[in-house]
Amino acid sequence: MTDRRPGFHLVILVGGLIFGFGLAYSHMARPEVVLDFLQFDDLGLLFVMGGAAAVTGVVFTVATGVLDSAPLTGVEYVRRVKSFDRNVVVGGVVFGTGWGLSGICPGAAYASVGIGNWPILWAVAGMFIGAYAQGRLRSRITGSSAGPTAAD
Amino acid sequence: MIGVELFPNGIARYLIGGLFIGGGIASIYLATGIIAGASTFLESTLSYVSNVPRFNRLRYVGSRDWRIVFTAGIVLGAGVYAVVWQGGAWTTEVQWWRLLAGGVLVGVGTRLGKGCTSGHGVCGVGSLSQTSIVNVATFISVAIGTAQLVQALGVSP
């Protein structure tokens, strides 16, 4: 982020607000609704993910095709394409186990805080613990081969 | 009447909510070129309190401030819904140990797998990224199996 023009943080805040409102409105911020989907009691969640992906799909296609660069940063529009490796599948399995057990994913957990669901703080704490544990372990593994930078 | 059984609450709330979710990501993208996922916040925020090298990569330290703003926006936006439409706070009946253990696995899995429901599921699928489509197909299948197994074991909710 070398270049940030005025309004950068405001746009991020407003975008987050719209995103969080959508998570609450769709009821995906409620773990029960996610579990109902996974247990085939209510497949409505397909429309949450499908509707959201349709919007980003159209906007990404138009922006990468006809627009030059983003007004508030000057960066070029790109798609979200990450490299594939075994971790993508292993991570998906671990993530899916957690999602199926709790009915919670990161964005929905933050939104769940917003709808007053205080027990969700268990899940937020869990996500930080999980993210910390994997980061520490992976830093140690890569650090031991890269030299003495692994000091915590 | 199979439609009623598959969608006992209709589809309007789901579709409208999904369009808002996509709209939030699209607004940020059009203005800044940033594809905002929700889960990198976990690691980038840890860089404030930990010097573990992975959390202090330039990518994280350089984005940690706006990721906090984004997350605050998510909480506030959901709060607006709670105040205006929900009529106050709503709390889950799902047991605390499911939330905690599930949260730990989600925290590990999203970082190992390079994204979550928003990063891979909405932005990656919207980009037709094969990596994301594989990740999403994997986590949805495993989540269905896990949720149904837990239900079959008699845990509810």
C-alpha cells in the first residue's frame, strides 16, 4: 500500500458495513442457519454465497476488462487467483471440519458480534488461537531452514 | 411442494443478504482495487502483539490497519441490522465447546488453505479461480459430513 488517497479508510469502513449488514440480513451470522444448511434442513445459504459471488463476478469482470486503476490507490484491478498446492486441500478439510462443527466462519463471526450474539466470542477466541498456533508452527518450520529469524 | 421443504424460510432474505455481501466487497474493490477477505484479519492483527515472523510479513503489516477498519465495519453493519430489524440482541443456542473448538479449526484451516468463505467462497469463486473452487468444494463437503455426523451423535444444538 504505497499510495492511499483521502477517503481510503472511509470506503473500507462503509464497504465493511454493507458486508456486515448483508451477513446479518441473510441470517448467516447465526450459526444455527449455517448448521441448518449443512444438515439439509434449509438450503437458503446457497443464495447467500451464490448471490454474493455473482456480484463480485460481474464487478471483477467489468473492472479488469474496461477500467484502468482504482481511484483511491492507483493499483491495477486484478482477480483473486491464488496458487494451488496441497495446503489448499488440507486447509479446506480443516476449515470444513470447524465450519461443520460450529456453523461459524470468520466474516460471519464478526457480524455475529454485531447482532449481539455474545457467546460467539468463544468462536472468535478460537479463531485467533488457531491462527496463532498455525502461524507459530509454520514460522518455526520455515525459520529453522532460513536461519535465526524464527525468534519469537 | 419440494420447494417449501428445501427453503422453509423462502429465498428472499438469503438472496438480498448475499447481494449486500457482494456489494460490500465490490465497493471496496472498485474504490481501492483491494479484494477484501475476512480471515487475514486474524493474522494481520496478531502482528500488533506477536513478533512471530509469519504475522509480520509486509503483506500483513502493510494491511493490518485497514483490516481492523473493515472488521469494525462488519460489526457495525450487523449492529445496524440488529437495532433496526432484529429488535435487539440475538444469541445462539449452539454450545460453547462447539463454537470454541470449531473456531480453532476454522482459524487453522483458513490460514493454511489461503482463505475462507469470503476470500475463496465469494471473491475466489467470483474470479473463477480453480484454486478457490477446489477449496470451497472441499470445505463444503467436509462441513456437511461433519455437521451431519455431529447431529447423528445426538449433539443439539
